[in-house]
Amino acid sequence: MSFSGGYSEYFGMQVDEDSIIHLMLSNHILHTLYPDCITIAEDVSGMPGLCKSVKNGGLGFDYRLNMAVPDKWIQVCDIECETYL
């Protein structure tokens, strides 16, 4: 599934709500029991609210690792490397 960036893809009827609640609950518990812990989400879609606190309606991650950028660099490097071989 590809993401166009429309909010309906993140908050529509097709979203797995149990998974979202699991991530929110996990981050809430971790940050409550271990205030110094850091959680990092590996994300390609750019989901809104990923690093917003659970208290403020987000998923509660501290940082987001944007996987689309490294994937693009790999693609560019593969093309460049083939050009020079």
C-alpha cells in the first residue's frame, strides 16, 4: 500500500485501531515506568502525531526514523554505481 499523505489513510475506517492503541499504551507505560527511556518509530508513511505525546493525542514516540530517505539514497547510489561500472 502506498501513502498519498491524505489524513483518511491514517484516520479512516481501514486503520487497525488495535495496533494504534497498542503503540500508544506501550509508549505510555514505558515513559511512565522509565522516564528517561527513548522510543523511536521507524516510519515510511509520515503518519501525523507519531511523535506527539499520548497525553496530547499522539502515539508517544520520542523520535521518528524516516525510512524513505535512506531508501531513496540506496536507490540513487545503485543507479550511480551502475553508471560507473
